Amino acid sequence: MTLETAGFWGLAAVLLASSLAVVLTKNLFHSVLYLAGALVATGGVFLLLDAAFLFGIQLLLYAGGVVTIVVFAIMLTERLVGERIRQTSRRLAVGAIVSAAVFVGILMAVGQARLPTERPPLAGDVTRGLGEALLTRSVLSFELLAVLLVAALLGALYFARNDD
Amino acid sequence: MGLQAYLLLAAAVFAIGLFGVLTRRNAVGILLGIELMLNAVNINLVAFSRFNGDLAGMVFALFTIAITVAEVAVGLAIVIVIFRVRKTVEADRLDLLKG
């Protein structure tokens, strides 16, 4: 068993377990902590796929940024102690059937497709290539992304501002 | 590990996230499920990019990550506003637009 195989199965186990915990645990706050675990495991999968830069982005933006915002939102909308933070789920059977159907559908599509089993050798540094692609071929989308982030920031501020 | 293994892992995470979106009552819980689904998409993008030797998929993954962060910020701001106005974030009770 190579290191990559072992790493893949370990990360897959962590990712699936923490994802299940996110959707099943009763305490919303614990959900967010499990989500952080799932996001870090996803970053590990990126690392297995030679995307070290995306691993860093994933840690900074997702595991750092998103989790912090969600924790703040929970603190503003729930009482951290007491019964309010307990969340319930509804229509478990319907949800399980629909998501199982989607999973089986993807499974069949993936099973029928002819997919490469070996990855091609790396053509140079991935991070360097990413940076060059961002600032040459997709520079317009990159700049639009900056505009979108500003718009989202202003929009969030506008929504959450105090009226008084 | 072939591409198939990564795709199946992403499919499982996507299905779990979908389950969360369908069953959670709390609006923040629904957002967490959406996060999981978007993560599965990112795994797919990066895996295809690596196995096809084309960096475009990773550039796409970078864009989806950044847009997801913006989406979460706006979504949670809306949740906070709804909580301020309606005093609840239970999605079932937010049926103001129901005819």
C-alpha cells in the first residue's frame, strides 16, 4: 500500500465521518466544529492531488473564514447555553431516500464513464502554473471576482447594519 | 488511486450535504449542508484537473471557493436580519411569501 493510498483512505474516512456528524449532530455549534474538520480533510484531499496552493486557500478561507462567520452567526441568533441551540431534523426518511437516489445516480454515471486511472506527470510547478493562468488567461474573471467580493461585503454590511 | 475513487468520495460528500439541506430545520444548519455540497464540487474540479493535466479546473476551484465565501457572508447576514425581524431562524416558520 503506497502512501497516497493510505492517505486517501484515511482522509476519506475522516471526511465522511465528519460530514455525517455535520448533518446528524443535535447541537448546532458542534455541527460547525465538525464542518471545520470536514473542510480540513477536503484540504488534505487537495494536497493528495498535488494542489498545495488550494490546500492553503482552503485552510485560510474555509476553515478560517467561513467557520468563524458561522460561529458568529450562531452566537447572534441562538443562546449558546440552554435548549435553544438544540436543533431538530424533519422528514429524515424523505431526505435519506432523495440523497441516496442522487448518490446512486452519480455512482452509475461514474461507473459507465471511462476514466483515467493514472495521473499524468506534472508539467512544472502547479502553484506557478496557477498563478500564471490567473493573471493571463483568466485575468478578467479574477478582477470580476474582486468586484464581487466588494459587492458581497457591502451587501452583507447593508443587511446586518443597525437601523438606529 | 484512480480518478474514480475521488469522484465517488465527492459524490458521497455531496449526498450527505444534500441530506443535511433537506432535513435541517435551522437556516444555519441548511447553510452548513450547502457548504458540504460545494466542497464536493471542489474535490471533483481539482481531481479532474489533476488527472487531465489541465490547470483550468484548479482555477475554477479557486473561483468557487472565493464565491462560496461571499455567498456565506451574504447568506448569514440575511439569516441575522430574519432573526431580528421574525425572532426565529427555523426555515419551516419563514413562510411569509406563501400565498
